[in-house]
Amino acid sequence: MRIGISLPNNWGVDNVLEVVRIAVLAEELGFDSVWVADHLLNVGYLHERIAARPYYHPLAILAYAGARTSHVSLGTSVLVLPFRHPVELAKFAATLDHLSDGRLILGVGAGGLEAEFDALGIPWHERGALSDESLEVIRELWTQALPSHSGARWRFSQVAFAPKPLRQPHPPLWIGGAGAAARRRVARLGDGWHPTGISIEEFRAGCIQIRRAASEAGRDPSRIQMSMRVNVSMPGTRLTTDTENRAVLPGDDLERLARGVDEWRQAGCEHLVLAINSSDIAGLRRALIAIAPVLDRSSLKP
């Protein structure tokens, strides 16, 4: 099992370079991946948490982090698809994949904050259909010599699109969300599942459901990566929503943390992302150093 950490691009850190320095430290400590979250407006629970403090653009953070690192994977956990034109996103992501030497994992989702959709003028009830069609457009642009698409929202025929991604056939498209619609989207269109805020039992059941549905759709279920983002509680961290508090590992007890990580591995998790949610950069650095021993794979092998 691979283990990554979330970067605090979404926690109101004043100095954006400190966010990138956490990525550099994570690579130095041996973590496999670094991940960024995505929202465009500080509304709803986000405003309650960070008010008007910075929430940095995820892809800009990954571009800079990619330049400062050499081998750690760069992931979005997760990018909200309905907020973006899929052609522009496909272009940005393919370029980032080249800049990072093929290290991008594009985690995407339909979105979960209705107030943000309202403020952006995007119909909340259309987010699922927009996400599905966006995935189809992105995959078409990335894999076909002269892409064509005819859908409810976007249409083009025999267009030239470049660059194609460096990673072949393309960067993994991991689907966020834990509901039935998200699981169906993974089975039909995803290269991986990347939920958060669910129990180990729910995750295990979801993996079984997705693989069964993928097989019924004529896909190889073994090629779908199963991942999970889990919060790590540390002194001074703030977990304020019910979803965040549903899957939490103790960061102040390494033995319990290692056991928890191993339980996720046994549940079928192949890539675990640890989220230490705080704007306290010094505390984050201490936390990463403290939990790095869990990366000793000898304690995680069957």
C-alpha cells in the first residue's frame, strides 16, 4: 500500500510557499504522494473555518510542487469537475503531467457544497451529468489522435489536441464520492475510487460493489485502484464537519496509527492519503516527522 499526505492549500495558510515546502518535506520523509483539495469560493463551512483567508488553487500548487520535487506523485483530492470546461482542464492536466514527468493523479468529483454551485451559477442538480460528460471528453482528448465528442453539453469533431499526456495511456482518473452515483461513475469511467468520510466497513463494501459493477460493464475490475483519504487527529487540528469526523486516525499514538493504517490495507485500500488539517505549518512539519515511521512497510505486510 502506498501512503500520501494532504497539503494545506485549503486551510488559510498566509504564505503559499509554506504549502509547497510541506510537499518537499513529505518527499524527503518517504511519503509516496502529496494531495490538494479544491474549492473556488470560501462559502458555507469553508467560510466558517477560514473566513477570507487563502484557499489556493490546487493545480497551481501542484505545478510548483512538481518543480520542487522529483518523484512523489501529485494528486487532486478531489477536483470539482462541474466548475471547469473539460477541454481546458484536459489541456492543463496534460501539461502538468509533462512538467512533472508523468506523476499526476487526477482525482475528480461532482462536488458537494451546494452554496458554491449557487454562487457560481452552476445547476446543482446537473452536477452528476456534467461530471460524466467531462470525464468522457477528457479521456477522448487524451487518447485519440483526432478526438470527437457529441454530448448534451459539448460537441466537437476531428479536432487536434496537444499535448497528449506524457503518462500512457493517460494520468489515472480517480473518482471521489461515496454515494451510489459516485460508485457507478467509478465502475463505468474511473481508473480508481477515492472517497473520504466513510468507515472501513463502508469502504470494503464499496470496493466489492464497484468491482462487480465494473466486471458487468466489461471492464477489468483489477485495474481500478482503491484509495481513501483519512483524517489524522493531532493536537490543534480542527475537524468541523460530520464527514471529516467519520474516518479519523490518531496521530499522537504511532502504534494505534500503524494499526489503523494496516486495517485500511486489509480492507482493500491500495493508496491511503493522510490528511492533517491545520494552518499551523510548524505543527504540520512536526506531525509529518512524527508519523513518518509508519511508512516502514515491514509493519504493514501481511
